[in-house]
Amino acid sequence: MEEIQYAFIDEFGDYSFDFDKQNVSTHFIIVAILVKESNIEFLEREMERISLQYFQKELPVTEEDMLQILNEVKDFPFSIYAYAADKRKIREESGVMHQKPFIRYVNRMLYDDLNRTFEQLDLVANIKESKPLLREFQEYVKTKSIPDLFNYSIFGFNQTESKLLLQLSSIIAGILAKGYDRPYFSNQYRYLYRSMKHKIAAINILPPDYKHFLYDYKSDHHDSQYDEAIIKQAVNQVYHYIKKHHKSEEDEERLRIDLLKFLLFNLKENPDEYVYTQEILDNLNALRDIKINQHYFRSNIVSKLRDSGLLIASSNKGYKLPVRLNDLYDFVDLSSLTIYPMIQRISKCRDQILLATNNEVDILEEKEYGYLKKVIEMGKVEN
């Protein structure tokens, strides 16, 4: 039997849609701290120590305190799976301007995504009157999940409790709000994010319409008149791919969609930086019992996305969505290091066999090798 995985869930934000009022949140943040059963005791012990150090004083927790807390928990065995619901876009696209339809909308999106992503998940939340979304989410899940003979649901709320681990999810939700929510935005978010980014399995944007990335990105580069066209093409392709395949139940397709979501997330947080392959694998594998390796990732995930026409830049620093022309040159340069030597080896092999057989045997004569033959012969003409 696979080890039980728990999700300790908390929220940040209000339910108002009157954005002209001061301090009304533009985003509603939901954070699930994912923990394996065998790690709960250790995490609770460590969070109790942290709680006594930072939360027993009368003064509020500062951003410096948050950074210290992140540095203390950075090596702890948990992952962050979160949602950032942009209430402005939900209002624009769905006409939602009231608490009840907003809660119904988010509940459905949460359930569909979590249930599709995790085959088994024990959900834990502090169901308070002040948190109607989580309270109603619990009721929504109960209507969808069928318990076994022992009244246990493989995906659902099963009476598990942990105030300390819910406190951790509350801390992370508050930190994410500093990067997404207009009233709480902080210039220190970049530093906070960098301290926890290796723990983030996914940050899902709601509504799941990624076209807004086209407008969020502002380039600091002025070296190419084509940069805007490149980022629009890259993001549009990703958006259409996710929209087309988001309901797929195939493991590989879900991996590809998770990768694209992560690259979009990186585009928002660090548009000019590549993400190392191992960091991507750590994020993808955090959600899965069967781990994927680099060879599988490159040949079955990245290559298949590129075969579908998606623009994914790569270099010796990892992967990213291209935001300027130089990103695509990076991809061409990296690919040429492999492609050109291989073509040269095939050409030399072909020449040796032609010489040995008095030009009677051409190993590229078969129809399926026609393109290789043309490439090699064109290269000889140019030389």
C-alpha cells in the first residue's frame, strides 16, 4: 500500500469584488502543504519550535521573520501546491461579483484539479466561520468522495488535524500574497520567493487562462524588434495546448501540462532566467510516486511538446519560454552541438562505404533517409 499523502490547506484574501475600495484583495490565495505520513511527526515537532520562536510575541511577524522561517524550513520534507485566483479576471470573464458564486467556482476548480492530479490525498483544513470557502469546500468534497467500509476516503477529509502544519500553509499563503495581491505586494517578495522556490510543486493560476501572461511581461531588452512577437507566439501556443489537453488522463500528457504550467510560472517570476533541469524534475516528481529521469523528461516530455510546435528555449542552464530572440539562438546553439557532429559522422561513414564498394552501396539510399542525404550533399556543395 502506498504511503498516505496529506494536504494541509489554508487561504489568504477576502471575498469582496469592489476593487475601488482600499485593501480589497485582487487575488485569493490557497496553499496546500503536501506531506507524506511518515514525515508528519518530524514536521510538527519542528513547527512547534518555530512557532514558539516567532509567534508567541505580541509584535506581528515581519518580512525578515518570514525569510528566517523559510530558511529554517527549506530542507524540511514537504512541497507547496498552490492556487492564485485573480478575482478581477474571474469577474471579467465569468461575471462573478459575489461571495457565493465565487466560492462555488473556486470549489469546482480546486476539486477538479486536485482530484485529477492526485490519486490519493488526505485533506486537512481549519474550518472556521471566517473561512467559508474552506468550510464549503469540505462539504463539496464530501458529496463527491465515497468513503470505504471504514469511513475513509482515499481523496477527502478524514478527521486529520494539525494546527502546526496548517500554520505553515498559512505562512506560505501570506508570502505568496506579497507577490500576487495588489494591496499586499512587496518588493521583498523576490527574496522570499527564491528561498522557497525549490519547495514549490505548482502554483496554478485561476481562471486557467494563460493569455494574460502576454500582457504581464514587460521586457527590459531593446535589442530586437521581434521580442514581442516571440513571447506572444510562445505563450499562445502554450495556452492552446493546455486548453486542448487539460482533461487528458494520460500520465505523459499530464506531465507535459505540469511542465508548461511551471514554465509559465517561471515566466511570471523570472522571465529572463532559465530553470535547471533538475529543479524542474524536482517539481514534477514531488507530485508523483514514480519518478521520471532526465532522459525520459527530454525524450518524452520536452521533445513531444516541441514536436507539437511549442517554443521551448534551452541552454546549458536549463529550460524556459522564450521572451526574446537570443533565447531562440540559445536553443539553436545547443542543438547544433549535437546535430552537426552526428551528421558529420553519418557523412564520413557513408563516404567510407561508397569508397569500399566502388559507389555501389549508399547507406542513405533508402527513401526514409532522403532528407539526410540532401542535407549532407548540400553541405559538401557549400564546402
